[in-house]
Amino acid sequence: MSRVTDVLNSQHIELPSWAFANSGTRFKVFPQAGVPRDPYEKVADAAQVHKYTGVAPTVALHIPWDKTDDYADLARYAKDQGVALGTINSNVFQDNDYMLGSVTNPDQQIRRKATEHLLECVDIMDQTGSRDLKLWFSDGINYPGQDDIRERQDRLAEALKTVYERLGDHQRMLLEYKLFEPAFYATDVPDWGTAYAHTLALGERAVVCVDTGHHAPGTNIEMIVAVLLRAGKLGAFDFNSRFYADDDLMVGAADPFQLFRILFEVLRGGGLEADTEIAFMLDQCHNIEPKIPGQIRSVMNVQEATAKALLVDRDALAAAQKAGDVLGANAVFMDAYNTDVRPLLADLRADKGLDPDPMAAYQRSGYAEQIVKDRVGGTQAGWGA
Ligand code: PSV
Ligand code: MN
Ligand code: MN
């Protein structure tokens, strides 16, 4: 059991700053009282999640949603709150200039503008001490013939190379892929294979980010995880849940079994070791539920799936696999999944001096009521802004 608790104790889940701000669908953003008005307040809210779960010590920023004059000061503030700043997420998808693409745009000047933004994000990483730059491109085309698919790949490669060369020795580039949306006919980085090919060409500090919500229904994500890990190219997760498209719902909500299968492959590939370089991030928006509890619940969902993955009897599984015992192997797997790990996690929290029930502890704390009193006019996350 101690190996299980050791891994769970060393687990680190990164929170997205945008989860704490108002967000919604393209149809409507329902504002909530007390949401953060600036990056400092987002960091303060993220620190609450860490305070009650003990496993979420970093918060990812999104530029320009979290633009501020002094990032070193924001980093100091985060430290005072008991957390640190994490991944810098770039944004080349909300400017009118990017209608036909950012780094793959046919217009060289617009490509330059987008690349400059990415370089600015690396400057910010230098100030925040962040290791990772996350790149997600909305680039693509809606109609066959609209632009040259192959040339767009060349333009993408050129921009990525420029940014890669600007990274410091300890910094990494995470390239995220997404099946579709907002481009519908051909997205420039639509799948793990395209992301893998680009990161391979760049070098070892370019790795792939698997956003669990960015696949076609029925995709075997754990298989992708296994292949990328084996190739040394799995850099990060953006965890969330989807029923239909890029829903950004709470991780483990739609399909907790899938999350367990993914985390088992991470474990199998050595990605849960204490020195893991995989960044386990959430990428979620809480549109109708309260945000801080939504993040707490999500962190707990990842912990539960991880605990179940750790409970798989690997020896028994290997023996059954070797013997060709199909049902026996499957039963070993399902036994772990069907174990109630909540008491184990409650004990683990108590051992650390935390409340065994983070949701209840947060509700009791009065923080939710306090921010409603203190904060007037919270901001949107950036979606639809
Ligand atoms: C858009 O699909 C997206 O959800 C990507 O997953 C990014 O990681 C995130 O927004 C923040 O830019
Ligand atoms: Mn994402
Ligand atoms: Mn997404």
C-alpha cells in the first residue's frame, strides 16, 4: 500500500486560471457573483483548491487573459498564497486578424504578429519561472481549396521553429492538437500524429499535450497516451470531460472509466514516478456550477482515477496476460476500477493534516461568501469576450 500512497502524495495537478472566471457557451455566459476580477484573484482562488486538496500547487496562466504589468510580482503573490505559477498558455485565436489563421495565415505579416505573441509568452515565462509554453492553434480552413494544406504545414513548422529556438534550456513547448473547431474542414494541428511529427522535428524539448476533450467520440485515448509515452513525447494533459465536442466539463464526469484507463497507461509507462515530466493540468470551464468547488471536485476525480490505476495488481495482470487468460486479465483490471478508493484518499488527507472531505471543508470556510462580498464585477475567462 505504501507505493500507492507515495505516488498519490507526490501527485501534482495544475489548475487553469480561466476556470475561476466567468465562462459559458457561445450562446450565453451566466455571470456568477464573486468571480475574480484580475489574475491575482484567480491565483487566490486556485490557492483555495490547493489548500483543501493538497495536490494542486500550481496555476496555469493564459495570455492575454491574465496580462499584468509585473509577472514577477504575480509570482511572488502566488508564493505568498502557497502556490506557484505554472504553464503559460498562448492565445492566437481571439484577434480579428486571425480569421484565416495565425501562424499558418497566408499573410506573412499576420504570421509574424502571431509568432511575436508566442515569443512574448516566452518572455513572460522567464519572469514567472514557468517551464512550459502551451500552444493551441485554432488555425485551419473551412472549405476545400480555401488554402494550401501543405503550405500551411510549412508555415506552422517555421513558426514553431522560431519559438523553439527562443526557449531556455529548462523550458519546453507543449503542442496541443484538436480534432476540429473553429475550423471545420481541415484543422492544421488536428491530431496527435500531426503534433508528434512537428515536435519530433523540433527536438526533445517539444512535446505533445493531450487534451482529453479533443478527440472524436470513441477514440481510444489511452492508446495514444501509451504510444506517446513510449516515444518520450507525452508532455502534458489538459484534463476535462466531453459528451459531444470540446465541452470542457469536469474531468471524470462523463467517463470516469476512461480516465482510469488513461491513468493506468500513464502509470504503465512510468509517468507517475516522482520525477515525471508530464504536466497534469485541468483545462475546464465551469459554466453553471460554482467554480472553486468545481475545481476541487475535478482534482478529486483525478486522484480517484489515479488511486484505482495504482491498485491494479500488475503481477496478476501480467500472469493472466501471459497465460492468454482474457477474462482473468480483464477481471484484474475491473477489480481495481470497481474498488471504492474514497476511504483511502480520505485517510491520506487526514495523514497530511487536511480535512478528509475537501468539498465540505471549503464550503464551511466562508470563502465563497467572502468573495461575493468583496468582489464586484468579475471578469469573463476570455471566451466570447
Ligand atoms: C480550446 O479548445 C481550448 O480549450 C484549448 O484546449 C486550450 O488548451 C484552451 O482552450 C485554452 O486556450
Ligand atoms: Mn486544452
Ligand atoms: Mn479545448
